[in-house]
Amino acid sequence: MTTTKTILLELFQPFAQYRNPFTFYYAQTFPLPPKSTIVGMLQNAVGEWYDEKYWDLKVSVHGGFESVFWNYQQLIKGDIKLQDVNNKLILVNQKRPLYGQGLKSQRTPINQQELFNGHLWIFVRGEEVLITKIKEALGKPTKVLSLGRSEDTIFIKNVKICEESQITKSIAKKNLWLFDKPMYIKKVNFPIKNEKYPVYSITTQVLFKNDSEIIKSKSELNSNTKREPHFETVIYTGTDYIIHLSNEVEVEDIILDELKFRIPINHGWL
């Protein structure tokens, strides 16, 4: 019998940009990290990149940032790939430099939306063996971890196991009170009455394939590797924490000392 465990990651992030791929003339950020970004961070922390079992994890993300600002940046796009040389991955650009006289890259000035001072609470639920491995890796990280871009570093304030006694279930009939932390809620079939919240299509899974085979390591990346994203339409609750319902929903309350969270069971887990 498989045992399921839940952990809470309490993070602080000074800057972030969770790129919305559906914006082209400017780079919009999602208000909270999507599941694919979180799973990628966990794979990196444990050192199991591209491992498919991580996509079976359930994630519920809460929190927000103190402010949003715009950056005018010049992005550089080049044909970059990784190459395995004597069991070491080397970053190459098809023997063409990104800088210098032989430049073969494209420069694009663009307005980029960024987030400042983020306070995040991320629940991760899955098989006990994997959850234990993640908790150990985040408890004593061996590298600087980021969420989003490589420069968007995170500071791990706490990693807590959620005991069964700290999780209770109930029914929300007319209103759903979310305490004081914004979150993502899956939109499909969610009985929301006051439809005034922003909606996003976020990435929940990203697979990298050579032909039809999912790659197992970075060394398998090449110019023919296909990136296969999967999306989920979500409601972002923002700072209005009372959602009026047209039908009742089952919820679970997770209370960890002074921290309280309410998660719709069928819609609050990605």
C-alpha cells in the first residue's frame, strides 16, 4: 500500500518572472509560479532532472508579491545547445559566439513585467518516499535554487511535514473563505458565482522528447528535441479572499501553528 505525505515549503523570493508564453509584444508574468516551474525546481534540488515521477506530485500554491514593476530589457536569442564532452556537459553555440565579431544571435528590446518581494507557501503531496527525498534535499540544499529564471533565486525559510491531525475536511456551501493568501484554483467545473477574478492558462507539465521518447538527462538535449507543454486554466484569487459559490464544494483546512490554509480538494491541487 502506497503512503501519501504532504509537505509545506515556505519560501521568500526577492525577484521573479514567471513568463506567460501567450504574451508576445511584452513579457507578462504569472502572479504565482505554475506547477511546471515548481516541479522543475524540485527536480533540480534532488538532482533528478526530467524524471517523470515528479509530474505525479500534487501542488497547491499560495502567496503573493509586494509589488509589480516593468523592466525594459534587451533579450538575446541564440541557437544554444549542450554537448557531452568526456562526461561533462559543455554549453556550445554551434561553434558561434554569442558575443563578438562572429555574432549569430538576435537582440530584441522588450518590456518585461517582474515581481518584487515574494512570500510563497507551496504544498507538495505525493508518495512518502519521494516526499521524504524532496524534504531532505530542500532541508540541506547543495546548490543555489531558483524558481522561474535562473537568476530568480529563492530562500527556503521552512519545510514542514503536514501531519494527518493537521488536515481536516469540510463542505463549503455558499462561500469559500481563503483566509489571507491568494492561490490558484482550477477553473473547469468550479462552481464560482462571482466571476470577477483573472484567469490564466498555466503550464502544469513540460516534457522534452526526442522523436516520441522522453529524454532522461540533459545530455540528450539536441536541436531536434521537442518541448511538449501541458496547460491548465486557473483562477487567480488575488487579495479578495471570499469566493461566492453556486454549488457546494469539498475543502480541506490545513492548520500549522499560526498558518491556516483552505484548499478546494478537487480544484485547489494542480
